[in-house]
Amino acid sequence: MTPRTPSGRRTPAYAAAARADRSRTFPPLPVRAGAGGLFAASWWGSAWLDALETTALDSARLARGRTYARDGHVDTINVTPGRVIATVRGSRPRPYSAEIRLRTLSDQEWDTLLDAIAAEPAQLTALLAKKLPSALADSEVRLLPGPGDLVPRCSCPDNGRPCKHAAALCFQVARLLDADPFVLLLMRGRGERELLDELSRRNTALTAREARAHTRPDTAPAPGGPGTGGLAPTAAGERDAADTAPRATPHQDAAAPEATGPGVLARAALADRPRPPLPPPMPLPAQPGRPPALPDGDGLPFDPDTLTFLAADAADRAHACLSATAPAHPGGARPARRSPFPDLPPWEDAVRLAATAHPTAGLTSATRALYRDLAAATGRAPTDVARSVAAWRQGGPEGLTLLDTTWNPPAGDFDRARSALLAADLPALRPRHNHLTDPERGIQLRFGHDNRWYPYEAEPGTDDWWPTGPADPDPVGALTTLLAR
């Protein structure tokens, strides 16, 4: 039942649910294997593409759009009434915002369409099975787009109609329609839950009308005389008998379920009963996912790069938390639950964000801009930010600590490291604090509190040391890797 206020208006909760029902977001579709064959698997998906191809002015752009779609260049797709939008990655670092518009149906057209579905239960059955009945598509109200109905738009400089980015979005929408024709109905203006609720009301009203039409005349109550107040004599007698008959107590009513109407008693529906176990959790992916890059936008209350940056960090945190709480192996003991990200000072957390959101070591225009922003916000030089990010990638908090501080390790592993290096016929390194250095070659190993060796390098004869390569518990392995660079 649709919740309404006493005045008959729909409640705010219903309005919010309707708004949510009229917006669907689909994650990026997987890369489509194979280069040939039809792109759409259903006849209605092919009809969607026919509407695109019959009005396209350049078949070469369509071919490039098909390649973009097949290779996974289309990111998250959002479908709302009259509009499909997605970001499409092209040859430039910043993706483009592609959009397809389609006219929504009027209220009168929806009434005609819903009446046709309610009158033919087979059509609703087909829709629930995620199939579009051909009789419904060919009805008085045209659901599928025809030539010129699809209006493409894109933020790229190409003036083609459509450009390859909008064409790629159209091809991916055909795959969405293959899986669920309710996507087409949403583009025409109504959400799936909204449609099913309305069809349920229409089916109920249709059933009630058919029941009244088939009611036999002899089942109507016979009118009584004026002295009985409109009741037949037999009805009056039955009423008197009912008034004098002993009434059942509430306990007796509860003990006689056969006297109740159709349905299930509440206590039976809520009673405890064996339930199947929950399904096992899905396997944890090897790496956290990357959020789609957002296009530039004017007048937005946020920076798209910052939002992408924070979304990537949220994915990294979630993946690390799940990794920390997962058992070591099937049937193994679950480790202690603790956050993989302890509380950090603002500077260290800024370095962590930069290192994890951009996990590659290469300097790109995006990472340079990020380092400049962090430097301005923290009062440091961009070079210091880049060096700190490299140290965090090398060893996390311990790597960042070793970048600026020294300590005096106790006798043991640090002292034995020089002998191990000489035995391996590696260069002799000069000890100082927790550092082993050869300034003439510009190589250095730093011993951490975690008993790992952190390789550094610098230009020979300078003191400008940079973290280089991963940390290694074996000094021979760390120095061998450093010398091989």
C-alpha cells in the first residue's frame, strides 16, 4: 500500500523512495571478449542500436565507439528518466562526460501502457523474467526509440553526432537492456518498483470488476418488510439467535484458526523456525578496486580530483580492514581484529593518502599537482613531499620515520650485516648510527626498528638521499638489488 497522509497526499517517505527508484547506477561492465558478432544479445537491445546506427553521420565514429565499449572505456553508468550519463575514458588523462537523452512518456501514455500490461498477465510475467514482450513494444505506446529519438551529448571537442564516447555509452546501454528491460522503462520515466506497485493496484481493481460482473443475481440479499428495518425475516431471526448465543472468549478464538479468514496468523508468521545458514562471504579480491575518474565540471561544490582521491583511499582502507580480519587460510584461526590504519598526525596521514591513492612511483602531471597542493597545505617543499611519499611506499610509517631520524641499534643484526656483506663480496659500507653508507658510490642501507634494511641512493658525493626499492630483512638482498639498478 502506498503510504499517504490523512489528506490523501503521498508521504515524504514515499516521495523519497520514488526518487530513489527513478535512479539506477550500474558499475563498469566487464570487457567484452571477441571482436566480431552482434553487440546486443536481445532483439530489443538490437533495436536500441538500430535507432543509433540509422541516424549516425559517421560509421567510423560508431566503429571506434564499439571498440571503446568492448575494451571497457565506459565507467559507471547512471540511468534516470530521460537521461543516461557516464564518464568515458579516451586518449586523454581526463575522461569525458557522455550523455544520451530520450523523451519520457506522458501520464496518458503511461496509463495506456499500464492498462495494456494489466489486461495481459503474460506481458507482466515476461517483464518479471527480464524479457520485453514484442506485443508490448509494438503496442499503441512506442517504448523502443526510433530514428532520431536518441539525442547524444558529450563534453569532448568532437562535434560528431554521436561522437565515439557517446556511441560507446550507447553500446553499453544495449548490454544493460539485454539484462533488464526495466532500464528502458526507467529511461521512459518510471522506476521498476513504482511500476510494479501501480500494476498491482490495477490488477486488484480489474479483478474486483470482473468479480462484480460475474456475481449471480440470486446471491443478492432479499429485501425485508418495513417492520424489520430492511432485513428479511430469516435474517432477523438469525440476528436474534446470534445475540442470545454464548460468545467465544478471546482464548477460544485464538485456539480456533479455522474460524479466521484467509491468510496466516501473525504468531505463525513470527514463530521461531529453522532457517538456512547465511551464504559464505565473497572472496576478497587481491587488490582494492579503483574508483572511476570524474570529469571536470563547472560550479561543483567539490574538486573532482579530491573526491576521486578520497574514494580510492576509502577502498584501500576497506580492503585492508577486510584483509586484517580474514582468516589466514580456510579453516584457520581469525587474527585479532584491529585497524590497519592507526591514528596518524596530519602530515603523516597526508603522506599516506598520497602514497596509497597513487600507488605508482612515476611522476605524472596529476601526482605533481598533488605534491604541490600538499606542499602548500603543509608548509613544505614539493621535493620533500615526493621524498616522503617514496619513503612511505618503501616501508609505511617506519619508512617515513627513517627518512628524517637516526637511532643507535643494539649489538646484533646491525653488526653482523657488515660481515655478511663482505662475505658476499659486496662493497664495504661505513657504519654511522643505523646507516651503512658508501658515499663515493652514492648507496646506503638504513636499518629500521622492524629489523629490515631500507635501501637509499644519492648522486655520488652529495647528501641528497632518496628511498629506492623495497625494504628487505636481508642486508645482502637489499644491497644486491640496489647495486643492480
